Amino acid sequence: YPSQITGIYNSVQQMFRLHVDACRCIPGEVRRTLESLKDSSSSRGGRKQYWIDSAKRLGLVDTEHGIYFSRDPTKPPPSVDVG
């Protein structure tokens, strides 16, 4: 597990490389969807920043002891102001 929210993106990428790509229990349809999503997002900039921003929105924060929630995770995250 990552020790900082900036490491979440790399951890997910590593999970895909080491597990999802090799796992034979994932149904073909799910595997094709995952591949399609991976291919469609591979050229987008800011992917890592998306994971950082999303983690912060969920209330995750870096501490000297690792990543923790700064709010009650059972409650919905605050709304995003799109204006």
C-alpha cells in the first residue's frame, strides 16, 4: 500500500500490471472493458493528478503514519463546485 496519496496512482498501475493482466479469473467481457478504459485514458494528461485530487476529495490525507481519513468515510464526500 502507498504511504502517501501521491503514490496511489502508481500502486493501482502496479496492481494492473501484476494482477489484472495475469489473473485468469477475470471474465473476458470485464477484461475487454478494462483494456478499453486503459487504452482510452493512456493519452490523457493529468491522470496521476486525478487520483490525487480524488483521494483528497474522499477525505484522505498524508500523515507521518501513512494515509488516513480526515473525515468520516461512511458519509458522502462534499459536492464539487463546477462553476
